Amino acid sequence: EADIYQTPRYLVIGTGKKITLECSQTMGHDKMYWYQQDPGMELHLIHYSYGVNSTEKGDLSSESTVSRIRTEHFPLTLESARPSHTSQYLCASSDGDSNQPQHFGDGTRLSIL
Amino acid sequence: KNQVEQSPQSLIILEGKNCTLQCNYTVSPFSNLRWYKQDTGRGPVSLTIMTFSENTKSNGRYTATLDADTKQSSLHITASQLSDSASYICVVSDRGSTLGRLYFGRGTQLTVWP
């Protein structure tokens, strides 16, 4: 089992609220990622980080922001949630070169009312 | 356009039977191909990773094959168990950057019935 944790697992919240999704890993991995996944659809990369103080936007445009102040922590923030943000958000980490697997957390299922 | 297509979209088999899932891709330049298993409500878990020079790799009852010439891969599950019920996702990585950009398929939803 990979040691990567996401909280909360489920969140139902009203429009306009500020939300932070937490992701922590204890493997010391340099690379971390945030994906968005809708039912029956492929994962889409929304943010990634090569290491501390490094963050980049992914392929799918997202109104969320991320920070990487510590190696083990990669939180994602939505300043003002909207119903269009309803989705599952998956965090992952990896180490070494691109032939190494990504280890995923169990995700946060977010519902905006 | 770099794409990963999986078939079938869904599959139902009886416990103890074998099955094969297919993945076709157009990603270029190719770095590696991965198969992940995603249980309902959980994150994906890596089953196998194959580079260009590998044409088969096993992980217990799971055997993945890769034909880099035809850009096809398959995942064969032997003697299926109820716990094999999950979505199986094919992921292809390119060599375009240090990150190795990943292209995800939509997955095959496998249901194993007793």
C-alpha cells in the first residue's frame, strides 16, 4: 500500500465557499500531481510539482491553485466553489524517472450545491 | 493527436474465468505503458509498467503484453476472482519531457459474478 493520504474523502458544500483539499505523502517523493476524474471518464492532470516551491498547471484548465511548501504536502485550493467544480480529485506522487509508477491517494469526492 | 483507446468499455464474466482487455494507442514518442486497477471509490493502483523493449510482464494473475509496432497492449486476467471487479485503466507515457506526460484511457469496467 502506498503512503499517500487525501482528506476529506467526501465534501458537500455550498456555492461560493473556499475549499482546501489536503494531500500528504510519507514516501519522500519529489513529484506530486492533482488529477480530476468524472464518472466513466479519463483522468485529467490539473496541477503538478517537481519539488518544493515548484508548481505547474496541467493539461486541463482549472480555477484551483496549489502550493508546495513542504515535500510531503501538496494542498489544492478553490477560492470560490461552483457547481461546475463537482468532481473527484485524485492526488498522486512519484519518484525517479518517468518509468516509475505514480502512487495515488483514494481521492476526494467534491459536490458543490 | 495522442490518444489511448480501451475496449471493451465494460465486461461481465463469471468467477474463475479468464478475460483479456485491450488498449490501442497513438502516443508518440513512446516511453512506457502502464496498467492500473481502480476499485470503486479508491485511487488507481499500478499493476504493470512496460517500456519499449518489454513485450510481456506479469503480476500474479495479471499478464500484460505490448506490441510497440502495432501500438497495442492487452491485459490478461487468469482465474478471475470477485475482487477483480474494478476499472482497469491503460496509461501511456511519452518521452517529451522529464515529467513524461501521461495519456489516460477511459478504462474497462470489469464485473466478476459468482
